[in-house]
Amino acid sequence: MTLFTPGRNIGQIITSTSDSSTATEMDSLNSRTEPIASRWIAKDSEISRILAEDVVDYVPLLPNVTALDRGSIGQFSPFIFRGSSQADGKIALDDILLDEPINGFVTSKFLPLNIVEGLEFFGPGSVAPFGLTAAGGMLRAETYEFQGGRPFSKVLFRAGDFGYSDIGIMFGLPITKKTDFLIDGNRQEFDGLNNSHEGTRVLTKVSHQVNNVLIKHLAFLNKNDVTVPAPFLPNWVPGNVVSQWEEDRLDQVLSVRVGNLAQAGRRLLGRLHFTRIQQESTVDTLSFDNENLTIKTNFNYDLLLGNHWLTIGGEFRHDDLNSVQLVDHNDGFGRVFVRDVYRLPEKWEIGIQVNLEKHEEFSLAVNPSLRVAYEPSNRQSLWFGAQRSKRYPTFAERFWPTEFFRGNPSLSDEESSAIEIGYAFEKKDQFKFRTSVFANRVEDWIGNSILADTLAIAVSNLDNRTTAGLDLKFSWDFWRTGRFGFVGSYLNLTEQSPEKQLQVPEYAIYSYLEVGHHFFEKFVFFRARFVGRVLGERHGINFLTARSTPTRVDLDSEVIFDAQATAQFSDAKITASFENIFGISYELVPGFPMPERMFRFGIEWAFLD
């Protein structure tokens, strides 16, 4: 009988490390087992070629993953996956889910740009860390894992128009042969096209390994001061010329791994996660002050048994909200799951997962998922995924009490059913192609309704909502130092109700052409990158003035061009870019104009490596 073999494209164990020689041996806490084809991936080799101000600049490499960019540096941009609502998707940092129980979604400011080495989107039926599922899908940001050896350090500086500046440093130190330490921090300022912002991010990782026991501690601090001259839901107040607030977040995670799946065939993972979120307005006429404490624990036991990879795990979470406006509330949530990934002969693989979950305010739910993968050759993969999942109303959706944004304590939970069929083909590293079609139906969809002839918005369950679409991505290395890439997506929404219209482009294209050449006896490598972006029609809420009734508006399609030049030295990189080089006036989100033309440059210098 053929045993389940980690390391194959189907059932492959991949670790978050830049040293491939130790990948299987380390079997780190960030390891995940997943057919490559069923994840949409933007690797470090792709994102490292982009001069980014924010993770928002990376997501166009993933089809139908959209940031609601409000013309800033992305700091206030939630993510929307395949036309879902903001709260339908989840964001993970490595295998750590970043919960946000107040508003229900995490914005891009909580992802540490300088340490992110890749992005992955998990669709229906994907084998995600700790059995995580989401109605709209999950975006995972993979960060740099320092695994000993010599000390490592990198300094980064970026600057540009509108008073943008970002200074960051990353430093890794092997404290002992078995203990490693990593710190990443940056300070970011933006005087603003639509806002001003000052933000600080500090992330630390400490790991200690003894035999088959690995202990890790992660601490991640975010501090942000924000000024925005346009209303934000749900805390907008008509009549305000300026809205200003402070938002701080601290995550601390203690993780333990016992055993090694690749070597011993079994592994136990455990994790304790503490989060504190503080939101406070500073100049609003109607102030808000929210503080939420979340304590969460996860466990996950994996066992390789013949052709089966068996997993049992669970999650228990408690949210404690203290709020001036929302009053005080507590939520409890528990979940257990069982998963079996079975490898059949002839390169088939079937994954089945069942989630049993209970939110203390809602009824018990059983949510199954299925994934079938087939690999006819080492170059091709096909997959089918299906899942059912729940999304529970947030504190703001249930309890926000103002006359302008009215929460609804009687909201029902959303029930989502999603399917996906995909195909991928690779020819060595020269040509990569993947595509998929998908559909997602949400019952009791939670949306915002504009109350007639008022300045008010109310939250309610708006019956059902169905989206379907197509994803496409390919890259072609047509020359040793030349590459052409294309990312395309299409969305279709069947309902005619204005409350259910898409907030993101109905179709989008992100294409790029890169050419490069070595100079000075290959001491310097120069690369030019040209980008064309097509944004289809989109819809959303617009506040024409601070005192006007919000209205639904339509935005026309746009074509935008960008250019970038990079000089790569042995241990340093200098990059300059022009966004929107033809100065097109456009908005991604109604009421928030994007820069008509923007210049920026960046310097990265790695040393002690």
C-alpha cells in the first residue's frame, strides 16, 4: 500500500521559510498541507518586484481579491473577496486569524508590509490552518521566518508625494542554537490626499526548539492616528467636516508544537491568542470609545495513517466589549472540526471537513466542506471545492445606537454555500496558468439600507444574494530577464436590489510587462516594469457633502497605467515608480478620489547576512 507522502504537489507540506533545504525538517508552526493548485498564490518572487506603500498594492496579483482603496496609502482599506461583503472574508497573519469583532473586518493597516513575503487566497474547500473557513474566503499573509544561522538585518525607506514616508527595520538574531529572535518595525506618515495618518507597527517573534517541541511567542503592536474628511460607516456623523480618531491593537500569541508530521507522522499544535483593540474618536461631534478584549485558544492534532491525513481540532473564543456608545457586551464562540484528506491511487485526493460550531447568541451549526484534487501530470492540476459556512453579525451591526447608523439586535446569521472548479498548468518556471469558476450564495445576507428621505442607514437581513465569477492568472518568462503577467477577474450579481450591488469592479485586469538587463559586469541589475489596470463598473454609497443624504451611485470603467524602475545591487535595491502616469481622474470608492499622478521611491539595504 502506498503511504501518504508529504512533499508532493498533492498533500504537500510547505513551510514559511526562505531556506528550502530545511523546509521539511523544520515542520514549523506555520506549515500547512494543501494542494498547490487549489490556492491562489502571490509569491515573494512576485510581490518583491513591486514598490508598495501598503499590502493593498500586492492584492491585484490575486484575482477577485479587492481592496476598497479610498485614495490614501491603503491604511483604511478593507478587503472584499469575490464580491462578498467586508465582514464575509477573513484575514490571517501566517496561521493566526486576526479577529475584529467590533466592525467585523480587518483593514490593511494590520498587515506588516515589510515582513510579508507572500499572499494566499483560500477558496471553498481549501485545507486552511486550524480548519479555518469563511463565507467569502480567507486571505493569508505569509511573513518572513528567521530560523537561525547568522544575524540578519534589513533597513527600508520609502517616500513620495502627499507627504508620504515610511522608515522600517527588520533584525533577526540567533540567541542560542535553539532560540531565535526577530523584530520588525516601521513608522509611516501620510499628509494625505483624502486623509492624514501616522502609524507605527512593531512585530516580534521568539522561537525555541528542543527535540520535537517548538515554542513560539509573537507580539504585534499597531498604533494609528487618523484624520479623514469623509464619513466612514458606522461611526459617521452628518455635519462633520473632519473625523479624527485613534486606533490601537495589540496581539500576543503563544504557540506550542509537539511532534513532527513530516518525520514522525503525528503532530499536536496548541495556541493561546490575546487581542486588545482600542478605538477612540478625538474631534467628532458625537464621540465613540470602544475597547474589545479577545481571548482565544486553538488546538490541532494531525495524524498520518496510511493514505489518510487525519486532523481533529477546535477553537474557543471570548469577546469582551466595553463601549461608550454600544454599551458593554460579551460574546462566546466555540468550534470543533474533523478533517480527513485521503490520497487515492492514480493521483486523486479527496479532503472532507466537518465543522460543528456554536455562537452563544445563535443556534448550533454543522458546516461541511469538500475538496477533490486530481493531478494528471506533474505539470497539471484540477480541483473542485465546496463548502457551507456561517457569518455572525458584528457588535456594530447589532448594537450601534446612533440615529444616523442604526444597528439591529435581531439580526440573523448569514449562511453561505460556495463552490469552485479550477485548473492549473505549469511548464517549469517559464509559463504558469491557472483559472477557476465559482459561485457563492448567501442566505439572510446582512446589508445596509438607506432609509428614504433621511440621513440614516439601517442594518438588516436582505434576503439572499448570489455572486458568480471567473478568475484567471498567468505569467510567461519570454526571456531570461523578461516576463509578461496577466491577472483577470469577472463577477456577476443576479439581484437587482440597489442594496446588494457590488462595491468592487464587475471586471478587472491587472497586466504587467518586465524587462531587465545586467550592467557593470553584472554588478547592477536594472529592471523596468510597466503596468496596465482596467477597472470595470462599480457601485457604492456616496456622501456628496457632510450633510447630504447618502445615495447609491455608479462609477464608470477606467484604464490606468503605471511605471516602475529598479536597480538591484548585491545587498541593496533602489526603486522609483509613477502611478497613474497619464493623470486620469477616477475613484475606486465613491467620494474618495484617487491620486491623479503619484511619484514615490524606495531603498532597501540588507546587511549582516
